[in-house]
Amino acid sequence: MRDLSSKAEQRLSYALLVLPAVLFYFAVMAFPTIFSVVLSLTNYNGGKIFGNPDIHIVGIQSYIKTFKDEYFYLALKNNMSIVGVSVFGQIPLGFALAYILSRGLVKGTDFFQTMVYLPNVISTVVIGILFQSFFLNSNSVYMEIVRIFKPGAEFTLNENPMLPVLIVILWMYTGMYVIIFLANLQKIDVSIIEATKIDGANEMQTLRYIILPALSGVIVTSAILAISGSLKSFDLIYVMTQGGPAKRTNVLSLYMYDKAFKGAPNYPLANAISTIMVIISFILIVLTKTVEKHFGGKE
């Protein structure tokens, strides 16, 4: 009987300790997510103040309307471009820089490490305004450089309006992955690398057979961070282009913002877009984990 009572007391104490965290999670994470999905299935557009006092469940009408909108696919395409630059640009470049710094292939490691990470410290709004003045007007630094080689050139953003945004994103977030990879490269036992050299392995063989398998878990984690960050990118694009010209630099988060807060609010449509963003993010993360299990090692 004493054993049973002690186990019951132990379970009760565990429950009491966990309860605040569980309640906080449901209040801050679970409830808003569920509420957003439910709202996307209704006709709610702001209540009485916007002349819509009655709320009814209308099913997946908002999702159908989203998939019929050409601007949704344009925003999705731009988001996938950002995902591509983040996963296949920031992560490989971050790893390469971290590898160079960790192996001592350049002098002034601390200086380069600080310079690469510096964009992560600067406010995104400040970076957006800075590069807007660098790229996005007729008197920008970029256009002055172009006119040196092509006198009389006129400013236009119609050919590839996402290119300046992608360049800034690549520059801005690569430093974070440099720090992540650098920290994990320092965990690898130096004696293992020295042993491979004694056995005759060159730098590329050491990288392929020792370092990359050891960092496979970190690479997957970095890919997940890159995917989730790419799908919710908003502030930089809003400051630089506000989705222009002609919504050609819209991303899903900016598209959702326009539907929710510009003009007559369409909250069901905005919540449908946010739900689709979560589903896309989940699919990409599952694909990333599948590729890691098939090709990668274990950290």
C-alpha cells in the first residue's frame, strides 16, 4: 500500500510540475493554431463593425479561392526561391566558411567570424532600407556601377525583381550557419582527423568520410531552420519592395498580410493561407528528414 501511495504521490507531483508548461503551450501555441484553422473554415470578416454580424461554417471555400488566385502561385514561387537560396546557398556557403575558419586556412579567424556574423546583429529594417538605397532606385550605388560599364542605362526592376532580395537574404543569414557549423566542427575529435591523415587520407576524403557524416544531424537541423525561416520571411521584403512592382516580389506572408489588413479584411482567406504555409513547411521538413535518413549518417 505504501508503494502504491508513493507512486500516486510521485505521479501527482510530476503532473503538477508539468501542468504550467502544458497550459502555457496550449494557450500560446495550440489554441491559436486550432483557432486559425477553424476561422479559415468560416465566413468571419470582422464582425458587426464590417457589416458581417453572423458567423457560419462555410467549409473550404477560402482554400478554393486561394488556389484559384494567380497571385498565390506567384507568392509561392517567390517563397520557394527563398527556400532554395537558403538551403542550397546559405547552408553550403556557411559550411564552407566554417570549415575554412576551423581548419585555420586563413589568418584573422576572429575578425572574419565577426564580420560574417555581423548582419545577424543589425536590424532587418535597417538592412532593408540600406539595400533599398543600394539596389532599388535610379540613383542607387548599383546603377552608378552599371552606368560605368553601360553609359545611359536606366533603372528597371521588371526583369528579375526577386534577385536583389535573394542576394540580401543570402548575405544576411549565412553568418548564422557559419556559427552553427563552426561550433559543431570544434566538437569533432582532432585525433580522429589526425589518424585519417596518418592513414593517407587527403583533405577531401577527410571531409567526405569523417566530417560530413559527423555533421549530418546539424545539416538537417540547419535545413529545417532555413525552411521555416524562408516561409515566414516578411519584414525584409516589406521594407525593400512591399511586394512590388505589381506584386512580383510578394511572398506568402506578405500575401496573407494584404488579405488580412489591407482594404476590407478577409480573415478566413488570410488564415487559410497561414494554414497552407504550415502544411508546406511540414512537407518540406519531412522530405528533408527522409533525405537525411536515406543518404546521411548520424551525428
